[in-house]
Amino acid sequence: MDLRQEVRAFARTHLLDGPPDLASRTAAWHAAGLANWWLPVEHGGRGLSLREGVDVVDELAYADAGFAFSSLVGVIGSTLVDLYGDDRLRAEVLGDLGRDGGFFATAVTERDAGSELDRLQTTAVPKGDTVVVTGEKLFSTNADRARYLLVVARHEAGAADQPHVAVVVPRDADGVAVSEPWRTTGLTGSPVHRVALADCAVPTGHVLDGHGLRLLEVGLNASRVLIAATAVGMARRIRDLCLDFAGRRRLRDGVLGKHPLFADKMAQVEVEIETMRSQCRAAAADYDAVRDDPDAARRFARRGALKSALVAKVFCGQAGWRVASTGSEVFGGLGYTDEVPIGALMRDMRHVSLVEGGEDVLRDVVYRRFTAPPVRRA
Amino acid sequence: MDLRQEVRAFARTHLLDGPPDLASRTAAWHAAGLANWWLPVEHGGRGLSLREGVDVVDELAYADAGFAFSSLVGVIGSTLVDLYGDDRLRAEVLGDLGRDGGFFATAVTERDAGSELDRLQTTAVPKGDTVVVTGEKLFSTNADRARYLLVVARHEAGAADQPHVAVVVPRDADGVAVSEPWRTTGLTGSPVHRVALADCAVPTGHVLDGHGLRLLEVGLNASRVLIAATAVGMARRIRDLCLDFAGRRRLRDGVLGKHPLFADKMAQVEVEIETMRSQCRAAAADYDAVRDDPDAARRFARRGALKSALVAKVFCGQAGWRVASTGSEVFGGLGYTDEVPIGALMRDMRHVSLVEGGEDVLRDVVYRRFTAPPVRRA
Amino acid sequence: MDLRQEVRAFARTHLLDGPPDLASRTAAWHAAGLANWWLPVEHGGRGLSLREGVDVVDELAYADAGFAFSSLVGVIGSTLVDLYGDDRLRAEVLGDLGRDGGFFATAVTERDAGSELDRLQTTAVPKGDTVVVTGEKLFSTNADRARYLLVVARHEAGAADQPHVAVVVPRDADGVAVSEPWRTTGLTGSPVHRVALADCAVPTGHVLDGHGLRLLEVGLNASRVLIAATAVGMARRIRDLCLDFAGRRRLRDGVLGKHPLFADKMAQVEVEIETMRSQCRAAAADYDAVRDDPDAARRFARRGALKSALVAKVFCGQAGWRVASTGSEVFGGLGYTDEVPIGALMRDMRHVSLVEGGEDVLRDVVYRRFTAPPVRRA
Amino acid sequence: MDLRQEVRAFARTHLLDGPPDLASRTAAWHAAGLANWWLPVEHGGRGLSLREGVDVVDELAYADAGFAFSSLVGVIGSTLVDLYGDDRLRAEVLGDLGRDGGFFATAVTERDAGSELDRLQTTAVPKGDTVVVTGEKLFSTNADRARYLLVVARHEAGAADQPHVAVVVPRDADGVAVSEPWRTTGLTGSPVHRVALADCAVPTGHVLDGHGLRLLEVGLNASRVLIAATAVGMARRIRDLCLDFAGRRRLRDGVLGKHPLFADKMAQVEVEIETMRSQCRAAAADYDAVRDDPDAARRFARRGALKSALVAKVFCGQAGWRVASTGSEVFGGLGYTDEVPIGALMRDMRHVSLVEGGEDVLRDVVYRRFTAPPVRRA
């Protein structure tokens, strides 16, 4: 059984048909040996590449985008620990996650620093052999059940060119308070919380090596490609729901599924799906090419955000939204009720464009880094 | 105080700030003398034109699209009674609505006759001086609280070229059963029900004069223009929410509201709003020109669906959706939470494209009636 | 015969079938009493409103957008002379145009002041009872054959808040040199020239009363609505070419014209046409309401650009382009040859978005004047 | 020097700066060893994969899409000869092309069989050891200068399930008449002709082995991916023209190139470029995976059109058109003149959507083969 089939079988049993609570799903996912699938084998993980991760997420999101998102966001923190943590931290954190399949949440965004991360107000103050973290984070997926939080903070002892740090804060550290989950428009399977950090002291070794914002960019390369891949899975689900409905829906002398207008729409959906997938795979391959280099940590730190990953996220947000808009028309009035899940899929799809950098923000990065002269453009 | 200001004042007091239950809002709307605003003055109504109705609905939908929709759908049944009912029915039904401001629901769609109304299975069988109506209707807004239901049914004694009738069925007639409301994606202020009609006998005089499907087209001219007008109000609301947010949101050295990219998007939203409104007004003026003719009933029956009304509905569904998509990006991650109502507005906006004929269905009518040779095109 | 029929008959005889040279067409247009159709009756004109002008241009552009554009641009200069010229200038210039149907060109744009007119380098220097105009204008339609040019220039004696003037320069004044026409992408029937003004002395009475850039905005209200109306005519032409082709083109067992996919596209084209036309008419009505006021000159000067006119131009540029894109697909490979004029229509349509202010520029005005707080938005 | 650099150097010398005539360009291209770059090494070719061909075409189209198209279309005929010709034909035809770099044109489309190739009227009648071909072909690129034409014709002795054949007709065979080139909207460097075949007798060995329409699908897999790749090159050119212009164009206190609205548009163009390229590369890799199989001929014949190739063509037509539309706005009025080549690029870009199957036709194939139940969808 290949990887896609393996994940598809899981998704059918545990997501499409199983109980909806995140805890039992997460346990099953870990039992299947797939929790944090990117973790190195030496730390008990599956050691899958990002290219393979695209397929995993595509299959999960077909069944439940909320679970897919919940499962993938840990890639940020754990990748950064792997690349920029010291041996001790790596062994502790990655070993932990490899053993028990727990969550690694990311806590970056603040109310007054939406897209401008250099405005972050959370502070990390060195104190003896600890660093003390204080601040309020607006959105953090899985924070409540997580084992660790990756927190980006202003480093009070930081160099001018490196004013921020990325710190690994254990969820159960003193001073960490996690709110009830936000009520969100969609993606109900993926709880988002506010996190308050009040004088949380963590060992100095929990501070990753490098400029916090730059490291964050490195981690986001992986999560953005995987978020883009959720759009592929959701779009396939929408297509299949439409096809199933259209195969039963009588129209004139036949069924909707035989009508040229429906056929044309679905073929365009197919065009979007195929193109999204090609871009996700191309971006993942770019990422893996760096990741597989022994010098990956330095190369990533030098490059920061990868163009193809930014493009995957922007494009899949747009193409996925076109698919969702098409899909929601196919069912007519029924699509406006809870008899078909198209309304929920539409809301879930919106997520792709909104999290981890909206389109405008990402395009701004694309232009400054990869387009504006004197950049050498490809 | 002009009409728009009057409605705006009501909306502020009773919709934006008041209690959310439909019953108290409806009572206040009636107390303000605006329930069923199109009813002729002689029957206790306000006698407003469709052109004025566009402004009423625009203002209501700015505050609450659900209430706007709930308030406008009665225009179908009551207009048809006014045009195609006999004097007695007109006096009874319109007098009733004029006096107590009740709802007149429409019950047309059936599960197996979505867009193809000539497939309706509900029957109307003459029996003595009554007609007996039997069938299941899938969607009927306000049906539970309505005074009357307009039911379109296959007429068992109908001529070959006029196989359907439109019948006025009192809500409290024996045999009428109304389901719990559907759970819908949006428009929560506007309850939609299934209606079962089991051997409902109504007086023969409750059958309107003419081909049931043709009359329905006539009534839909008014409601489709008004549904289109809800998109104008919702789009204005989205624009204003965005502007308010952007005026506070810090960005670089200033606020988001000063950023050229935001400005450009909002100006495009303004372009959509202005164009939607012009089309709604033009369509309403077309309608009013026929409605004001003493021979309106015959002229409408001959013409059926008006091109400009179909266009208003299709275009506002599209333009409104573009506005909602833009709006939902402005707030970033916050727009995905319940802190701002943009998610709800997006769901409400989807409604415009889905009810009373999806885009494909309406375009099919446009092509066959107004575009395909040998039609004389304007 | 009503106005549309009158223009349609002219277009059939002289544009669709007649000789293609601009001179003979222009002469026929004048002979038909329609040259400069907006000129007041007292000056020998037809005295048509802008609302009527929309229909005139719609019909002309159906046959030839180049001729339509060539015929309409004179509305800027002659309207400004009518509103802001003194009696003598009015009598001379408008009488002239009314008598012989000549062109009134506009010469504003300069190479280094594309969309930012406050950067204009052309100067107007008072000298005795004359004003001496010097500069280079990049684009001026009809300049070579024109009787008059409306030139906007920096006024060397202007007040700080009124640094520009609008001056009427006779084409045959000493110092006026007009280049060969630009080679343009489309709109071949409408020659555009560079104009060099070298110490052109004109009487002081040729300077219009008011801020030159503000007056220009007033004049552009009329021309922008009429340019928008060319998109309506071109879109109707594209639709009709498609329908004619599709009626003959065999497809499967029938013709393309019966295919649901083609029908759906054409109906969407119809939606665009109807909506463009409604917006053009609404904007023209807004304009006429001010124009008909005895105090029009002052009211216009106070308001400058009208929102509905800006919106008409932006929207028709967008919707017209969607229609042209659709149309060019209908013919397949044949549409890429000169066997059908769709390629030319596509190029002509592009013009609507590009002249007299691109979309970005116009949206910037819309936002600053009509959207951004503390503006009172409608 | 890698392949892209090699082609780029050629393009700079011979296309951007060199003489514009096709003959001298073609000679230089052959002299550079790149004519028919896909030909096997054993026949004197370069033996490049389709994946490498995507890069070649991308670079050529950056400089001149007409030359790119002219150079790539021969891939259809020569690939089919390689896969489905006998040894003798292969040696003759491929050896010929390898030696002298000549053109291999395709002559398929007929006036009454646009997208429905089963309606082709051209006949191939067996006569002794020849086949006699007679008919009229509407469009054939390079036909006049070609060495060979690939003609698809109805086989008068064909089996019911294989009624068409693909025949290699030497350009100089008796009975071949080639018209003057069509006047086309764009792509002037790539002459398209009508071809009349009057009793052209060719040896039986010139008939390829297999169903003519199926073989054509196989050949189109390669050319469609390469046509899609022309959109990548043209889009990059448009981007660079825009950036160069914007770097010089003053705007407010700086230049257009620093304006956020311009930056956002260019970044979106970058998103389209990257996504188009990823899809072209993915489709080429799919193709190469089959092509490299010793059993390629049979595998291709069984599969016919590849989904990823169809998607590449449809998507790049759409995305390229979005880029061209954006580009043509950047230059304002200047973009409507011949001072900048954006008008020509826009017309060239249109070609991608129109040749070798319009969008509707390709989507119809996508739906029937890869989407509609009971297809197993990916």
C-alpha cells in the first residue's frame, strides 16, 4: 500500500466515518504512525519529505481540512528545532513528539502586529541561564493541547540586525495561559486560541540559533506549502460531491452530470486541481532540495522565504476559492442548507487565503525579494 | 425625512441595535407602516413603487439581509393577488396584510423540480366549489408565520397550454404542515421551511387567473430585483466595515486606510456598488412602467420575465460575491473569527446567487427569450 | 424615426458599407445634422442631452468605434467653452462648429505627466492682450483636422490654488505643429497626434474662466460617459457576430448556436451589455441633472469629476474586456485571422480602459473623493 | 553554458537584435544545432526531452513568440514518424530534418471540421502501392517552406473503428498547393497557410501505423505543452517590459516601480508565471516518462491525450491572458501605441488559447476522459 492509499484508508475510517472529536482522531493518527510525519526517523518519526507531505495533506484535507491543518502546523516548530536547536533541545523535543505524537503550536501573531512582524511586542529577556518571555499572542492553533509552543519575541539583548528570537516554550511552563478557542468561520476541527505569556522562564537552550523572524520564514516555507495542499484536497472533495450530486439530479431528459455546462465547469475545476497540485509539488521539491543538503540550516537562513512556496500559497488560495465558488452554485438552494457540506467546505477553503500571510502580504514579499530590480528574475 | 432616511432610522434602532428575534422586528416594521410596503394604499398599504422598494431593501440589507429578505418575499404573492385575483380575494388577502402586516409566503420548489418547474408534482384537483391541493414543497421562506402561501401546482383540469395554477392557500387551512426551519449556511434571520400539503381544500376563487408558471415569472420580476438590491446593501456594509477597520489598523507609518492597495480595492468595491445599484434601479423602473399601466396584468402575463430583472439578479449575485471575497481578505485572520461579521456577510451574500433561480438557470432564460435568433436584440 | 434608428441608419450606410476614410464619413455625419450633437440649438447644434448622446455613441460604436470616438471627443472642449467661455468666444467657437461640423481636439497629456496632471510642463504666459502657449502634447485625437484645440497649461500668472488654465487654441494659429498620427494598436478610424506649441499667441479671451484642471474634470465627465458607451456598442457588435457565426457553424447534430455552453456565454455577454448600458444611462442622467441647472457652470466647477461617470468608465472598460475575451474564443482559429473582425474589436475595446485615465488612476479619484473617511458615503 | 543560457544567447543575437525574416532566423537556429531539438541523436538531432523543450520554448518566446511557435510545431509530425513510422520512413524523414533543419508542418483543420475532427472531409484512397490524398486544409503553419506535411484524412479503406489515417506528404509532391499566408491578429513571425491537396499520391509507407485521430492526440501532447510554454516566455517578457518602464516612470515623489499597486500587480504576474511554468514542467515530465519507455508507441496510443498536457494548455491560455491584460494597463496610453510592444505581445498571447483546441474543446476532453464517472479520478 503506498502512502496516499495509507492516508486515504485512515481518512475514510477515522475522519469521514469516525467520531468527530480531535482527541480520538489525533490518537488514531499517532497510532497509525503518521503524527508529525516529517520528524526524522532517528527521533521516532516517519521521516517523510515535504513532497510526500503534500500527498498526505491532500488526502487528509479531502476528508477534513480542519484535521489536516491541525496535523500540519507542527511542522514549523519541529523543523526549526531540528535545524536551529542544539543537540539537547533536539533530542528532548523531537524525541518527545516522536514518542507521543503531541502537538507543537506556533504563537506569533499579535493584535497590533498582523502582517508586520517587526512590530511584535512580546519580549524575551535574558535572566541568568533562562530567558523570560512575556506577551499576548492572538492566534495559536492547537495551543491548548500542545506540548510546545514556538514563540517569536523581541529579544531585549538582541543585536540590531537580529532583534527577534524564536523560543521553544513548553505548554506547561509557569505563566502560560491559553484561552478558550476562537469561534471561527470554518475549520472547526482545528482549535485556535489566544495565548498569554506572563514571565515564562525557559532555559537559554530553548532559544533557537538565529534571527527569529528569519527562522520563522524558514518554518513557514513548509507549512505554507502544506496549507496550499489542503486546497487541493478540498477542491477534489468539492468536485466529487458535485459529480455525485449531478449523477443523481434529473435534468431534462437525463441527469445534470451529462449537461455540457456542468461538464465544462467540472473540467475547469479539474484544471485548477491539477495546476494547484503541480505548484505544491514543485514548491515541495524546491524545499526538499535545500532540506536534503547537509548545509540546509545555513542555506535556509540565507534564503528565508522560498518563492515557490509563497506562490503555492497565494495561487492555491485563489484557485481553491474559484473552485469553492463554482461548487456552491452546483447544488442550487440545497447548497445553502446543511444537507450538503458545500457551505462548510467553502468556509474551510477561505482559510487558505487568510492564514499565515494574506495574499497582499505574500505578494509584497514576492515583489521585494524576487521581482523588483535589481533582482535577477527567472 | 425621506424614505431612505426613514428606513435607515428603523434599521439602526431595530436591526443593528434591537433584539434579534424576527417576531419583534416584524411587529416594529409593521408599526412603522412599512410592512409589505408595496401594497396599494386602498388596501391599507404604503403603495411604494418597485423603484422605491429598491431603496427600502438596500437600507434594510445594510443592517440585516435576513430581515430584508424576510420582508420582501411577500411581494410575489401579494402582487399576483393584486393583478390576477378577483375582487373578493383581493379585498380579503390584501386587506388582511394591509391591516396586520402579516407574511405572504411562496411555496414552489420541490425536491425533484429544482430549476425545471414544469416537473412540479404537487396537484390541484377541482372538487365542487373548491380546489384540493396536495404535495410537498422543499423551500418556503416565512411559511410558518405566514398568513398565506402562494402554491404553484399542476392543475388536473388545466388546459394543455396552461397545465399549472397558482393558488392562494391560507396557512391555517386543514392539511397544511410546516416543518422546522432548515439549517442554512447564512441568512439566519429568514427562516425557510418545508411545507406539506395534504388534501388542502381552498375555495375556487383562490386560484389566480392565468398560467401558474407564467404568473410566477411575473411575481419573480419584483422579488428578483429586490433580492438583487439586498446585495447593494450588504456590499455597502462590507465596505463600511472595511473602512472602519482600516482607519484604526496601523500599517507601517500610518493606517491601512491610507494604503494605496487598500484604496484601490475599496474603490473597486465602490464601482461594484454603484453599478449594482444602477442596474437594480433600471430594472425597477422597467417594472414600474408596466405596473403603472392600467393594462398591467395582461402586459405582464404576455411578457413574463423581464430581461432587466433577470440581469439585475445575475449581476448582483456576481458583483456582490466579488465584494464579499474582497472584504473577507481585508481583515486577515480576524476576518475568520466572529470578532467581525464579515464571515456572516459573506454567507448571506452567497444567497443572492442561489435563491429564486441560480445563475445558469437565469442565463438560460436570458438566452432563449432575449438573445437567440430570431429574437430582435437591443 | 427615433434617434437610435436615425443613427443606426447612418451607421449602416456610411460606416458599415461606406468608404472608410474619415473625411467623407465626417462630412456625411455633418450633413445628417449630427456632428457635435450636443451643441446648443442656438449655435446651430442639435442640443442633445448626454443621456441621448449615450444612445448615439452606442449605435455608432456598433458600426465603428474609431468613428464613434472621433465624433465624441469634441464634447470636452465645446462643453467647456459653453460653460466657461465668455459670450464672444462662445459665439465664435460654437457657432463655427455648429455651422461646419468641425472637430474640437483636446491636448492635455504630456510625456512626463501621464496621470499626474499637476506635473504639466506646457506654459501659458500672459503677454499684453494675449496669452502665449508653449509646450509638447503627447496625444491629441483629431488634432490635425481640428478647428480648435483645448490646451491645458501651467499659467505663469496663476494663483497658487489655480495654477493651470484651459486655453482654446485655433488649429491654424502660428506655432502649432501637428505630427503624423501615432501608429496605434486599434481604433484606426481615430487619428491621434503629437502637438507642438511654439510661442502660440492667442487672445486673452480664449482662456476659460476657472482652474484648468478642474475644468478639465468637468469636460471629462461627458467624454468618459460617452467612451463608456462605446463599449456597449462594441459589445453588442461582438455578440451579434458571435450569434451569426454560431447560427451557421455546425456542431454535432445541430449548430453551435443551440449549444448550452455557447448559450451560457452569450447570456453572460447580455448581462454585461445590459449592466454597462444601465450604468452609462445613470451617469448621463446625473450629468444632465447638473447641466440643466441655470447654475450648472458653478455647480460643475464645485463638484469636478462625478462619481457615476468615473464608475461608468471603469466598469465598461472591465465588462467590455470580458466580452471581448469571450468573443475572441467563439471563433476558434478563424478569430485569429482577418476573416472575422473580432481581433480588431478586441483591440478597439482595449481603448476604453486606457484613454482618459486608466483604471488605477480613476479608482484613486473614486477613493479619495467618494469613499475614504470622512467622506459621507452613499 | 547550460541550455537556457544557450538559447537565451541565440535569442538575443538573432531574435531581439537580428533581422526579422524567418528564413535567416531559421538558418541561424539550424546552425546553432537547435532546429527540431527533439530529434533523436541517431538522426542528427539534439535528442532533448520535452522537459528541456519547455525551457527552450520559454526562452525563445521571451524574444519572439512567432519564431518559437514556428520552431516547435514540427514536434507533432516528427514525433509521430518516430513512434509510428516504419524504419525506412523514419530514416528518410528524420534524417532529412536532422541534416537540413527543415520544417515539418501539420495540416489537419478543415473549414467544416473545426473542433470535430471526425468530420474531416479530406480523403486517403489506396491505389496500388500508393495512397492518394485529396482535400482542403484550412490552417497549416510553415506549410509553404516545409519539407513535409502531416495530413490527417479519412481512410477510404479504413476499419470502422479506425476510419482516419495520418499520412506524411512531402511538400513538393504533385498536387500540393499552398496559399499565401493568412493575415493573422498576431504571431506574425509564424506564417499560416491554406493547403490544397489534389490527388497527391504518396507511397503506402508514408501512412503511419494507427488510428489517425489517436496518433494526432499523441503528437499534440508535445506541441500543446510547448505552446503552453510560449505563454511563460511571453509573460516574463511582459513583466520585464513593465518593470523597465516602471523604473523610469516618475510617479509622485518616486517612480512607478516603487508604488504598492504596481508591486502588487507584478507579484501577481510572478505568481502566474511560476504556476504556468510548474504546470508545463509537470506535464512535460509526464510525457517524458512515457516517451522514455521502450513500449512508448503502444502506451501513447492507448492513452491518447494526457491530462496534464491538456491542463497546461488551458491554464497557460488563461493565466497568460490575465498577464497580458495586466501588462497592457501598465503603460497607459503609450501601451496603445507602437512605442512599446505590449500590444503585439497581447495579440501573440491570445494565440495560446486559440490554436490546437480552444478551451471549451479541451475541457470537453478533460471531462469525458478524466472526470466524469465512472472514471477513477485522482
